Amino acid sequence: MQVAATVTPRDVAQRYGVGEKWVREVARQESADHSSHQRWLWRGWDDPNLQPVLRRLQDGSPENGNLSEWDVTISSKNQITLPVAALRKLNIRAGERLRAVIKGRSIQLLPHPISWVDYYAGIAAGLYGQTPENVETYLRESRGDWEPLDG
């Protein structure tokens, strides 16, 4: 019986022409049950735990088909250039504004609403009543407690 050779991130990096650090990062993203203090070692190239990493390195996409990712670099002026494929996928054109949202250790870029009024319109629907009459009653009751300002 022949024992399969152990595969390391260095082996994977050499085979796919990428950095060892990148292989470890992809492996971390693709493996939910790996402990941070364990070394990355796989039992041969056909190890089931290695397959998602290899597929991701081959086609560049994560196992989750809805997720797309690209590598970008921050310039000396703290700017990034977004790949054309990403912009086309989201139908974003040059000059449009994006909203940057920080969640944990990640930055999410969201389309910036054209009008904040339109964006927030209807956010409190039903809060003061379901019908115009209910809203009027609520306003009349709450305004009835107001005292006129002494001028």
C-alpha cells in the first residue's frame, strides 16, 4: 500500500504560480473547521479538504457561486481601481458615487442612492396608522398636547 505524499501550501503555490500566503488565505476562506494554530497540510492532491482550494485557484471564484472577488491595490493616494468586470456586473459607470460600509474587517461598496429622500421614503409606513384617518387622529392627539410658545 502506497501512502499519499503530504501537500503543503508551498506545493500548491508552486503548481498554480501564486504566493504561498495567498494559498493559505484561500484555504482559510474555504475551510470552516480549520484551527488557527494548525499547519496547512493535505493528504495528497486528491484530499477532499484541498479540492475547494484547488477549484478556487483554477477558476478564480469561490465555492459560493453568488460571490465574486477581485484583487485590487491601494495606491499611494489611497485610491483603488475597480475591475471593469465588477463595474459591468453591477451596472456602475464612471463618475457614479458609491457608499463605503465597514463591516468587521471588510469594506463593502454599495451604490449611492441618487436621492436620499427617495431612498428613505416609506421607511416608516404604518408607524402612525394604517389609513390616512388613523394618521390624522394620531397627529391631532399628539399636537393637542402642545402649548403655544410665548413670544
